[in-house]
Amino acid sequence: MALLSVDDLKVSFVGRAGVTRAVDGISFTVEKGQITAIIGESGSGKSVACYSLLGLVPMPPGRIDGGRALFEDRDLLAMSERELREVRGRDIAMVFQDPMTCLNPYLRIGEQLIEPLVYHQRVSKDEARKRALELLEEVGIRDPATTIDNYPHEFSGGMRQRVMIAMALINEPKLLIADEPTTALDVTIQAQILRLLADLQKKHDIGVIFISHDLAVVADIADQIAVMEKGRIVEHGNRQKIFHGAEHPYTRKLLAAIPAGSRPAPEANGDVLVDVQRLRTWFGDPAAPVKAVNDVSFSARRGEVLGLVGESGSGKSTIGRSLLRLAPVTGGSICFDGTELTGLEGRALKAMRRRMQMIFQDPFASLNPRMTVYDTLAEPLLLHRIANRRSVEEKVLKLMDDVGLARAFVRKYPHEFSGGQRQRIAIGRALATRPDFVVADEPVSALDVTIQAQILDLMLELGKEYGLTMLFISHDLAVVRHIADRIIVLFRGEIVEEGTGQQLFEAPQEDYTRRLLDSIPGRGLLA
Amino acid sequence: MERFIALRLLQAIPVILAVITVTFFLVRVAPGGPFDSEKAVIPEVKAALERQYRLDLPLLQQYTAYLGDLAQGDLGPSFKYPGRSVNELIAAGLPVTAELGLYALLVAVLIGGSAGIFASLKPNTAQDYLPMAAAMIGICMPTFLLGPLLVLVFGIHLEWLPVSGWGDIPGDKLLPSITLGAAYAAYIARLSRAGMLEVLNQDYIRTARAKGLPEWQVVVKHALRGGLIPVVAFLGPAFAGLLAGSFVVETIFQIPGLGRFYVQAAFNRDYTMILGTTVFLSTLIVLFNLASDILAAWLNPRLRHQFGSSR
């Protein structure tokens, strides 16, 4: 008897534009003590399906059109709100994607932790606190006795996710629904959280639904995998079958999207375009500075894609911004095509900026929501006098062709595009000035894996076409290997290792590099 | 934090100085003076009076002399109430005005806050539209119209409440407080609705629901604190505005508060009284703004560390 068995679940959204079927008759089961993964791109209906089981989809606009969801012989879909509330947080708990926004910033974590216990089991606050301390210890929070009274902002992302997990487990639920629990985290932290989830799941013998857009993430932990596309489950099976005997083309597409393989060794010709010597960015009190970037030296040849890998806080973004003079530099030199950039001001700096552009991580935040694609792409062209009023339209349309956006979209606003399309717009904007050098700061981290692969390919292709030199910044070694000719590994503001993708993957010299390699999800299974 | 407060207080000095300067010269531009009246005054007497109140000196000298007195906390003598200083007159009127302002603020927060929260729970339904439409009317309706209307209905037609006075008959404080607070209630309703709507869409509210908490606990425990921060930030300017803007209500209901002194002083060309009240009120506005900014920052744990301790 399965712990949860969902049968022919259908969920729709009723809007002004009519009825949209988000979940179209899906069936799956979750066994006690097993992990069932639901994999699909954003918009595939995987989250809606799971939220609707617990009544967490606002109705209206949501609507359950049919199906059954038997949890311990009771149909969740037929329960009243009151009955469902009893199940929620007690028998079925949830962990959400973004630990930054999912904890209440105004309440101490202790208060938030004990809430489900106090409410569902009528346990006294003191007793609940004792249990909370034990759990915090168990999920690996250091010094719980003091940190339990901290506010969420005093924790890092990974630590917050541990708190979320402790909160979900405090009532010893029978089923845990984890919605993209590691997507917002660095790969190294992701590896830790995945291990923690798998350990706790075994220890407490609970059933888990693990929702993700990335097959690789669940490669090591899932027992059953259901692949969802456009509201339907297109393929379903155990881990072995999905990874080694996938039949549906969509599953194969997902597998192919997992970044793997290095580029062939680069031809070492071309002169040095960017030369960075002993770059240093220190913040704060000069007596005891925070050394964000500490004496980093590297260079990039013309046409080369240089990868910069490190965790959050390693200083990789600061380096990227320093090169474009968007962040303060406390020491060292940055030489771009023979010109020293560190002292440059005014007109000379503007002229240099035309030749150097940046692509940011979050295509939702980095585009001005009140500007159409046309405005966004035309602005740099006009600002740097690359086009005049008459020629600008032709140039904008050409850019749209280059980045693979239909010309018909030219008058649309950013919110009308998907994440991948927005990143295409951002790339178009960066390329508008025909730069020699582009800094791409985590350009694919906010995207689904399938979209990731498309954007990476686009960047490689355009890099060649435009003759670009690129600094590609990411926390994910697998992604960097896919695109970079040479990789620099950064740790706490200093370079620990440098080499081609092949060198780093096959013969890493440093412990830290090995740790990064071990963090790549599903490495064992996919290798 | 101390630095922030000190900086804000320093910034306030030029603001208040500008207020003093503009007011000082503006009242002098107005035709007439404090000792002009229908009855002719003997020139010698008028000259003596002007000498006594330093009005015979050149204007610039009067200005510097006034600033000198002000630096010592002396707002000068009233021109119209012989023998009484402006300090005394303000001290006499302030308690009444402050009490009126406090009640009005209470009305505004209770009615406005609950209407706003109520509306935010079911956005874009009748539960949202009705209180918000009422709030819109509240904002548009001027005090001098609302006051007499309330008096007509509750005082004269229904004969439920007294029509004027302050503290003489039981219940006479009710109508003035509501009249003064109404516009602010409307504003607070809109602020709290917007604040609550924003918070209710946050991910952490979904987390609270996923814990199985009943909806009222989700709202009270998880949403209110964040949602009402904009309201808290508004309380300071609101209270200062209530004090400074109470003269219409005080006139309608015959209340012996600061506002009536203020208006009378303007008619009487009681220069020191006008200046004194203006300086006093503008100082209050600066202080209340600062106080509510500090309170709003303190309510936010991410900003609270500025107060020296994170717990």
C-alpha cells in the first residue's frame, strides 16, 4: 500500500483569457521510505500538482477538475479546509525553493520552528524548544543554543535551508514535499543539502516528493522518477530506467541538457587582451579589512573564454565588476588592450566601456520593466553613437536575429518573455556595442537546465561570430567546463588552481577543486 | 544609531531656520500691524508701545534679536495679550490640542488600520472595494465639511452628542476627534492595505500556511508585523499633521487649543505669537518624523542591529 497515491489529478487556472489546464491527469505514487522525484521545466505543472494536494493553490483562480489523492486511505482532494489543515505541517510537510524568502524575516527562527509542534500537538513552548534544539543539531546548525534566537538574515542561504528542513521535520511527518530545495544554492551547498535530505529521509523512514527541473540533482537520491511536460507525466520509472533506458524524447532532451564534456584544448594563439595583475579589493576598516579579492592575477587572450569558478563570497563577482570599473579597486592593475583601466575617468572610461559589456545573473531584475526590447537594444546603440536614428531599427532587428528572438517581439516588454528569452535580450544588449570583451556573471544560474544548455550554446556561437573574449563566472564547475577554454578556481578571494577543463576534471591538484568536483550532482551516475 | 539621530537633528537646524526666516519676513509683508485698530491710538502711545516691543528698530536688527531670544528658548512676549509670553500661551493651548490630536490618531489607527487589513484579506472583491471607496471619500472630504455634517446629524438631528466644547459635557470630545481623524483614517487604511497585500504575497506566508496554521494566525502572527511597518512610519508625520492642522476643528467645535490661538494671532498680526507657534510646530514635525523613522527601523530585525545589539 503506497503512502500517497495520486490518480488522474487535473488542475486548471481560470483567468480572463479563459481556462488553462496546468496539470492534465497525472498519476504517481510515493512509497513509505522512498524518494519520488518529479522532474520538469518551469511551467510544466510539477509544483502546482503538489501544492494542490495540500490546498496551497489559491482558489480561485485555481480549480481542481478531478482526480483522487489517497494519503493513508483518505482522499486529500475531498477534505475540507479544516481537515486539510490538520494534515498540513503534521503529516505532510514542505520545504520550498528559496530559503531567503521562505522564512519570516520578522520572527526569530526558534519561534518559527516550534510553531507546527505547538499548534498541532499542543506541546508546551519549552518542550517544543527542546525538540527544536535537537533538530537544529541534527540538521547541522552550529551552536543551536544561541543561534535558535537569531533572525533569518543572520544565516547564510544553506543554513536557512537547513532551518527550513528542521521546521518541516519537527512534527515527524510521514511525507515531505521538497520543491526545488537546492536550486537557489551553490553547488557545494547543494551537495550538502542533498546528502542531508537523503540521510534524514532514511533515518526517519519518510516518503519524499522531490521536485526539480534538473535530472542530475536527483540522480543520486531518487528511487522513482516521473518526468513532466506540459501538465502530463511523459515518462515514469525507477532511476536505472530513466538514466539508462529513457524512451521519451523529452526525457532524452533533459538528459542531454545536463552539462558534460569539455571543449577541445584551445589554440594558444592570439595576443593578450585583458591582463590583470595583483588585483585587490578590500572593504571596510583599513585596520582589519574584508579581503574580498586578494592579489589575483590572470590574463585572457583575444577570443578566449575564461571560466571563473567559486562559491558565493569567493570574490568572483567582485572581480568581474572590477574589470568593468563597476566595483572599487584597492590595488593592482587591469590592463585592457594596452590601456591601464584603474585610473581612467570620464570620456576615456566611456570609450572603454563601449568595448566591455556585462551579462547579469538575473534576467528578471536586470532588464528595465518599462522598456520594450526595442528600447533596451536601441539605447546602447544610440548612446555610443554606433547607430543613428535612421539606421538603429535595422541594427536592433539584426541583434534580435543573432540572439534568436523573433522580430515580431520587438515591441514587447520584459514581463511578456520567459526567463530564457529575457536572458537572450540581455545578451543582445551586451552585444549591441560590438564589444571585444564580455563579463558574464552567472548568466544561466537562474534558468532551467534545458534553457541553460540553449543559452550556453548561443553564447559559444555568438562568441565565435563576434570574436569575443569572455570571462564566464559561475559557481557550477560543470557549466563552466562546458563553455570555457581555461578555468580559474577561486577560493576566499584567491586563485587556488588554474587549467583547462580537462586538466581540472581529470587531474585536480588542489583539495578545494576536488571538493567542487565532488559536488557536481549525479557525477557518478553520468560519468 | 546615535550618529544617525545626531545627523538628522543637525539636518533639521537649517530647515527650521529657513521656516523662521520666511515666516518672519512674510508676516511683515502683510499690511497692518499689531497696534492698528479701529480706534485711533495717540501717536506717542503707539511709539512707546513699538519701542517696548522693539518694533522701532530696523527690521534686520529685529530679526537677529529674535533669533538671539529664540536661542535661549524665549519666544518673546505676545503683542495682543499684554503681560503674557508666547511660551505661556503655547503651554496653555498645547495640552488640549495634544489630547485632541491623540484621540484623532487613535481613531485613525483603529478605524483605518482595521479597514485596511480587512480589505487586504480578500483583494478585488466587495470586501476590498467598499472600505477602499469609503477611504477615498474620507480623503476627498475636507474637515470643514465633515465637521458641520457630523454636527448636523449627531448633534442637532439625532441629539446624541454635544455640538461643541471640550471636556465640559461627557461625550463632547467624540465628534471633534472623529472629524479630525477621518482623513488620516482613510490614508492609514490605504497604507495598511498596500502593506498587507505585499506581505501576504511573500513566500514566507505560504510557508506559514504549509505549516497548517489557521488563517487568522497566519495574518496576525506572520503578516501584520511586516505589513504595518509603512503605517508606523506614517504615524509621526500624521501626529505632527494632526497638531498643526487642528485649527479648523478647534474653530468648528469652539475648542480652546493651540490652533485657535494660531489663527487669531494671524488676524491680530501678533507677530511673535505667529512666529512662536510656527517654530514650535515645525520643531514637533521634525521630531515626530525622526521618532517614527527610528521606530520603523527598530521593528525591522535587519535594520535593528544599528541600535547596538542584535537581540
